[in-house]
Amino acid sequence: MLLRPPSAADRFRALLDDEWVIDAPLERLLYGRDGSIAEGEAGLVVLPETRQEVSACVRLAAELGMAVVPRGSGTGLAGGAVPLEGALVLALSRMTRIVEIDEDVPCAWVEPGVLNLDLSEAVRHLGLHYAPDPSSQAACSIGGNVSTNAGGPHCLKYGVTSEHVLGLEVVLAAGEVLALGGPAPDAPGYDLRGLVVGSEGTVGVVTEICVRLTPNPPAVYTALCDFASVRAAGEFVSAVIAEGVVPAAMEMMDEVMIAAVEQFVGAGLPLDAAAVVLVEADGSPADVARQAAVVQRVGRAHGARMIRVAADEEERALLWKARKSAFGAVARVAPNYYLHDCVVPRTRLVEVLEEIGRIAERHDLVIMNVFHAGDGNLHPLIAFDRRNADQVARVAAAGRDIIEACVAVGGVLSGEHGIGLEKRDYMPLTFNEDDLRAQACARDALDPAGRFNPHKVLPGAARCGEAVLEAGHLPEGTWL
Amino acid sequence: MSAGWNSSTRAPDAEDIASCVACGLCLPACPTFRLTGRETASPRGRIAAMRAVDEGRGEVDGSFRTMMDECLACRACETACPSGVPFGRMVEAARAQAEPGRAPRGRLGRRAGLVWLLPRRRAVMTAAWVAGLGAATRLDRALPRRHGTARPPVRLRELARPLPRAQGDQGPAAAVLAGCVVSVAYRPLLRATMRLVAASGHRARMTAPGGCCGALAMHHGHPEAAQTMARQRIAEVDGADVVVVNAAGCSAHMKTYGELLADDPRWAERAARVAARTRDVLELDLAAREGSVGAVAMHDACHHLNGQGIREQPRALLRAAGGEVRELADGGRCCGAAGLYGVTQPELSARLRRLKAEAIAATGAPVVAVANPGCAMQITAGLAEIGAAVRLAHPVELAG
């Protein structure tokens, strides 16, 4: 169903060059999806290039009564950028300028369309990088990272996106431009910056971001530890951290995932291992040596069959390429995947993984695991073929079972991908009515008309002050 | 074949389409996405459009045609794709679908070139002489120059010099593809190739000049013409121990002859055999002449980097010949030549041409190694545009 007024495209063409207003049906269809399996329908797509253009587009959308869905690279995994009911998609992929780099803080002001890895490449010559490194970092945008409060392997030590966003410029529903925070350490007043980070485009459009840059570590140790059982691998992860070591990253991959990824990278991953753990330690040479010794000792104690230490930067890059290609390699197993992002207490990791194994068996599905083991952030991927209706029904049921199993041990719904559309109706599993109402009130304070990315994050068409526990409606075919 | 496809020609394979999970890791690798920021100009978007037609939710319309035309078919997305989506053959099939509905004017010209001229090697040579005469008498300047400045550098004096059809009398039999553009516009390269292949222990025999491998027709929506040319070349080279090709686009294409003729019972076996024996000249164990090539900028043809995985070989060859290889700081982005791209997408092609020329000039090297005639024409034009005095040469010419 399209709710946009018929003349909408022409009105936007008065604001932007024709090329940047996308109206043809087949072209709009491309903006109906992101990296998830949810699918909606864009009423119209615009690609503004400046803050002024964003502001003008938002104002016009309000006048036309169109909802606005901001979009970065469209690599999101929870349907956050999927437009519903013919919303206006505001694609920020042309706003790719690195506006200013301040080596002293160090920080950078960037536009939202700058790609995560491009930023790190751009400051490499200064001995700096942008620390949060989602697996999709080659493709995902900083704006999208802010929107989902993205994580990444190295967030175990360095913290997730919210710890690296110092300031924001945000366009609100009436087109007004807000400046929140900045490089100064402690801004007075409410921390609205914190509200916007992770808000998944539901309060406004971020048009510029001041990000913290992190000095490159003087020494790095990267090792791939290979285990004969998932249990041994999981216990190894807990044991390393129990020794008082916080590695930069600890990533785990199971057997099915290893096989899919190895076909692409040819990194010599052990195809007969039940699980591998990729460990990285960084810091001063002495500190790294100490951490490496702990990894070696604890690894051996937990039955690591082999500990492959990257000999040089090239081998390190190859091992990381293997890890970061995992989601994309799933099509070697099945054409679609339904991905979860629960975080469970690290000490319960093994038991939850075993339960996921049982869930897979019960529903007769392939579930692959690749995840941030160090912080208990699981990524079970249920591989399936959406052309198989019976399988799709089992996928939905298995997804619910996984979430319930995680919540039962004190876990949460999402570590880094966001709630978007896919996890929205699970929110009442971890939040009560009061929690959800408070969140709805915070959102409505910035976007009183509910203009931005409606139907996302919070269940139902909840407004401030309403009960929000009933599941909301989704157009037919949007979701599994 | 399903839903919205025209059943009279090839269509993207449903299983190929299903092999994309839409993760988006191809986006940063795609030159046209980088230039425009539009999903419609990205590999993931193009596959989504193919999926829509395949499922009957979209049709092969003007939008579809533009999306496929904007693609360079550089296959950088294939190299970036963790799931191994075979994008190159998908976009070729999508273009075959897009071809019939094209406006008559552009379509007729393309048919004349791709379907009539290229499969006729004598006509190709005749056209070369006409172009050579035009250049020599400067009559060609009277012609309208519609699209950029990239064109084959045909010289009468070169055309008049016979090519060495056989060289070397020991070792495995090597059939060296003369090719269409190479045998009319880059004849010194053919001589160098024959010399080096023979010097590296082969009985080198050249195919007839003017004979096109069919890559251009395949890339631009004419698979039937491509099959005709594949049969012609297979008839010429079958029986040789190795088929040697000195143009990146042609070696990449000839390696797909098996797939191209898989449904033709009379040719399938021979096609598969020729494909298996096809080598880019840079994949041979070449005996470089010791020399002092000096500083040389390295341009990688897309059809070397992507699909064939040829990257180290030309560098090793140049170093063996005393070369100091200088890398371009553009991550191997396409130069925008891409077959007829300069004609179909003059604006995007010109932007890529300039970026490539600037990256080459920035190395400060007096010569740039280029191993594909399409790239060579494009880069020659680009360097002229920015006024950079850099000479072009194939690695084989520098090392042989």
C-alpha cells in the first residue's frame, strides 16, 4: 500500500536534481530491503548531499505527511532501514565527506555516509583508527553504526559505538538542526547524544558525527586456537578473561561456518575443528607478551589442538578476513539466513550454545555460529531457503526458541545489530510496560508526530502514555 | 526459466540469483556505486532487480536496462563476495534480456558491430585499413566525435608489415590468439608475444588476424554472436597444447567457452577442452629478457584481477626484467573502458578515465604497464586529457 501523494516526486525534484529522486518502481524496489530478510516498500527515495538538503527533504516529507526512513549502506541486519507503507527513504550514501580531522583530541567530524573502513584508512597515516569494527566495516557507514550503536570484534576492549561518538548533528522532524555534544569531555545538560546513538533512525536524521579516533596499538598478537569441542572453546574464552586478561577481541566460529568461510578465503582454517577462537591482544610489547603467554597456557589447558599465531600483518589480515566474511559466505550453505544477536552472560555461553544445537535438531535446521565470544554476544544464523514455505515456518519457531533460551539465562535481545523490525515484537520479553512507556516518551519528545522510521524498535504503534505490550501490525509479507 | 524473462535468449540463472544474501560487502568494491552512491548502480541492487524480474515482481524495462548498462562488468564485486556470486555471467545474461527492447538507433549500430562485423575477420581487417587510411589522410577528423576520445590507434605502416605467424620449433604447441583489436591496433604487442612465447620454449603459431574471441558481443547482450565467434576460434586453436591470449578481457572470456557452448552437443566437448587449455600470456612461465625496464606504473586490468586472479605474475615478470613496479593508489579500480562503456555511459566512463590517469601520473613513472587493449585505449585518452607524458606498454613488450 502506498500512502504517498501522487505529486510527491515532483515536489522533491524541486529540491534535488532529478537523478537524486528515485521514483521508478523497479528502482524503488531496491530500497525495500537492507541486509536483513525483512522487506517493505519505499514510496520514494531521495539522496540528499548536504545538511540543508536533508533538512529541506524532511520538512517537505512532513508537509506531505510521509514517514521518513534514513538509510546508510543498507547493511543492517534487523530491518531497521526497511521502509513500510510507502515511506520516504532518505539514503545518505552521497554524504561521504570527512569534514575535519583533529589530531590532538584525536577526533574527526564526518558525514553519515562515510564508510567505517574508509575512515580508518583515511587516518592511517596519522597512526590512528576508528575502533568499532563491525564485520561489515568495509561496507557499512558511520551513520548506520551510530543508528544501531554498532559493535564489532574489537569492542570487547574498546567499547561499542556509543563510546566513540563525541558529538552529533541531527535534523529533527520540522527540519530544525540540533547540535549535540562535541569533542569537549563533559557537556552540561541532558545527554541527548546518548539518546540518539542506537535510536535506529526513530528520532531524526544524523547529518554529521564527531567520532573519537584511537591510536594504533604498538604491538599486536593474533592467534587462531582450534578446539575439538564447542564446550572446550567456550570454556577457554571464559578462562582467559577469568585470568584478568581482556584481549582486544575473542571471536568464535563453529564447524559449519568454518567450512563456508574457508571456501572463500582459503586461509587454511582447520576444517575438522568443532570450533575455532580467534584471539587478538594489543598494547605495549611487554603487555602483549604477557597476554600471549596467558592465551598459550590457558589454550593448552583447555585442549587447544593447535594455536596458530599470525606471523605478520598479511596473515593477520587473512585471519580477520575469514572472520569478517562469515555472514556473507552463508549463501554457500543456503540462500537466506535469519540472524540473532543475543547477548548472554559469558559464564552461560556453553550451555546456551548446546541448547541452540538442540533447537536446530528439533526443528531440523542448519544453525551456524560465529560470534563475539569475549562479550557473550551470540550470532546464531539459521540458514534457510525462503522459497521453501515449510522451512520458513520452522525458522520462525526456532528463532523464538533461541531468543527465549537466551533470555532465560539472563540474556538480552541484541548486542549490536539493533531491534529494527525483526526483534521488535520480542521487546516485551526483556522490558516491562513501564520500561517501554518510558522509551516511547523519550522518542516522542524528539519526534512528537512519529515521523521517523515508524513501527521500528518499540512494539505496536505505541505512543507516549499508551500501553504497548500488544504486538503491532506489519504489512503482509514484510517478515517471515 | 521463469516469470518476467524473455524466453528467446539467455536469462540470469535462478540459483545464481539465490546465491546472493544481500550482505552488501560488494558495495565498496563497485566503482559505479562509489561514484553515485545509488543502490541502482550497485551489484546488490542489480541482483535485486534480476530477482524481481525472476519472481515476476518487476519487468525488463528502461530502469532494468539502465541498471545493467551502468555496470562495468569489471567483476570487482566477485572478488569481494564471500558467497562467490558469479556476477559476471549474471550481468551478461541480464544484458541479453535487455537488448531486444532497446531504441532502434543505438541498437542497430551495436548489432552492425557486434553481430555483423566482428564475426567476419576479413571485414575486420578491411575496416582496419579504412580506419588506417582515414588516420593517415586525416580524413577521420571530419567525422563527428561523439564519445570521448578513446579509439584504436590504427597505423597504415604497421598494417602493411606482416605478422610472424610461426615462431619457435621446440616444446609444446602454443596457439597465440591474434585477436581483433590487437591484430589491427596493437601489432607490436603481437610480435612481442610471439617472440617471448617462443623464447619461453613453445612452438608458437598465431591464429588468423582479425579473428575476435567474442567477448565484446557477450558483454553487450549478444550471446548468439559470441557463440558463433567461439566456434570459429575453437576450430582454429583446438589441438594446440596451450592457447595463449595477450588481452585480459579475451583470456577471461575464452576460459568460459565451455559454459558458453555447454548446450551445443557438437561443440561442447571441444569448447571445454579449449577453455581448459587457455592461458593468459602472463600465466605462462616466461623467460624475461634481462634488462633495465626501470620505474613502471602497474595498471591491473579488471579481467585479470577479478575472475582470473592474475596479479603477481606481471609484477614478477617486470621485476625480472629490471623493472621497479609502482602501484596505483586506487585499489585497482576500473579505468572505465569496459568494452563499449565509453559509448553507452560516456559520463561515468569519463570520470573513471580521469581518476585512472591521475593515479598513473601520481606514481611519477615514465611508463605504465597495461595488459588489455580496451584499457590501453582508455588510458591513452585519459593521459592525453590531463596532459601527462606517460608511455603505455604491455608487460610482455617491456620484458620480451
